[in-house]
Amino acid sequence: MPRLLAVCVVHQLRPDAGTVGTTAIDKRPVTGPVKVGPYGLYADVQADRKHHGGHDKALYAYAQEDAEYWAGELGREVAPGFFGENLRTEGIDVNAARVGEVWRIGEKVRVQVTMPRTPCQTFARRIGGDDQRGWVKRFSDARRLGPYLKVLDGGRVQAGDEIVVEDAPDGAPTILDVYRAPA
């Protein structure tokens, strides 16, 4: 059964060398139900809504299966929120999700897959150390991106909630079909 392993919100805004000067990529799991609205999770922050937020990128989902791959590659733990995701999933191939696909999470939250995450230099800086060099290309090439989600119906979600694919449009491209790696 596909489910949420963790719901993550910003732990702390951090200074960043990018153009915004601040990043909200430091996400950490929270306990209990969290309210979901049009801009994502209550108590979360999107420092750069142009690239990582707004209605079409209200939530970012990342699969535990992909996190385990990266844990092996990086030789370290990749706890929920490590990739800046709001939702750590299990048992659903998030990279095979079709654009326009609708998921129900828990009893009433409904979200729609909009696009893949495009890795950026802020993300590379988050990885840090020697792994930072070439990270954007490495992450892109692995094609373990995870999708952005638009909130269709709000409510509350929490770790353990079931994820049900309610609608997957026939013939719609997957997020990997539409992905264009950064130049």
C-alpha cells in the first residue's frame, strides 16, 4: 500500500549564495496531522516561489526507494526532508507519475502531479562537501527526481496516510518524459 512515511516542513531558513539569498530547503519531519492548503503545508516556507513554490509547486514528493538509492551512492543517511521534500513516500513510483495524475492522500487531501523537480545549485549546496561538485548533473542523470504537486483539495495529512492514485490520464507523459535537464 503506497503511503506517506513523513511530512516535512521548513526547520530553519538558511543563508544561501543564490540570488534570493535565503533558502527554505532545510525540511524536517513533523509529528501529527499537518494542514494542507493551496500553497502547501501549514508552517512551511517557500523562499523562492518562482522556482520552488506557488500553486503548481505547492508540495514536493520524494520516494523512500529513491532516497535509499542515494544513501548508497552518497554513503550517508538521507532522512526525510533531506532533499527539501515535503512528502516522503513509500510504495509508489513517483517518477512514473503522469502529468495531471491525481492522488488522494489520507481521507480528503487531493493533489495533482504537475512537473518534475529540476535540481539547482541551492540543492547542490545542500548536499555539500565533495558530493556538491557535479551534483545537478548527477541527480539529473539518475532520473530520480520526484514530482511537484498542486493542491486540489486541502485538509490534513500525516505520516502513515495512504496514497491512492485516483486518476492517471491515459497517454499523458510521465514527469520523466517531460524533464529537461538544466544546461
